[in-house]
Amino acid sequence: MSASTQKPLIAPWKITLMAVAGTLVPAIMVAFAFAVAPLPVTPAAADVLRQLVRMAGVFIGLNALIVAVVTLINALASRPARGRPLAVRT
């Protein structure tokens, strides 16, 4: 990195980890709920499973939004400031 660029607020690998964990954790929880559901799926159990799938979708969507906002803030914070002249050695 040169002296004119700032260090990012959050390391890029942490943003990637946040995106992966925020997607996989709700999906795994829903898969586990389907695995332990009673075998002859009753209408009441099916309603609960539908609600779980909707909730997991909401959590995954919110996580995607949060990751996008954090990535944007990180990119804006690591940009060099405009109007500041670069040091020129003669």
C-alpha cells in the first residue's frame, strides 16, 4: 500500500466470513428442523416448517444487506481523500 491509501476498516476476509456464516447458519438450522420433523408430516408441522423457511430467508436477506453496507462503508473508508496533493520528491 502506498502512503496515500488508507487501511480498510475491516479486513476483506472478515467480510467474506460474515457473508458465509450468515448464509449457512440459518440454512443448516432449517435443514436440522426438517430432519427432526415428525415423519408423517401433519398440517401443523408443515406450517411450522414453512414459517421456519420464511424466517431463515429473512435472516439471510438481512445478512446480505448488512454485508453489502459494511462492504460499501469499508470501500469508501479505504479510498484516498480527494483534493489532497500527493507528495512529490524532486
